[in-house]
Amino acid sequence: MGDKGQESFIKEMQNRFDKKLREQEISVIEHWRDQLTRVLSMKPEGVGALQTQIKKVSEMMNNRVINIKRSQSD
């Protein structure tokens, strides 16, 4: 493959990678938006119940980060 062919290939792979990364980012944001929408739609009895639900979402997010970090190191 010539230099132009390699440059074209690299540019195409970079574009595919960027597109896939954007798609994954959108998917992640939509997932957490849905989680927060569920909390918003609830009718908690008080601040304590709302705090409990927010804490659950926060723990889910923390667990996800831990799992992603663990899978990156494997």
C-alpha cells in the first residue's frame, strides 16, 4: 500500500472509531438519563425517600465505573 493508501486507510479507521465512540457515549448518556427520569417520575413521601433513590443511582454509576476500569486492566 502506498503512502496515500495508508493515509486514507488511517483516516477511514479514525472516522469509524470516532463514530463508534459517539454512538457509545450517546447510549451511556441515554441510559443514565432514563435512570434519572425514573427517579423524577416517582412520588417520594419525603426528602429521605428521594435521597435513597438518588443514592441508588449514584451507586449504580459507581459500580459501572469500577467494572469498566476493571475490564480495561484485563
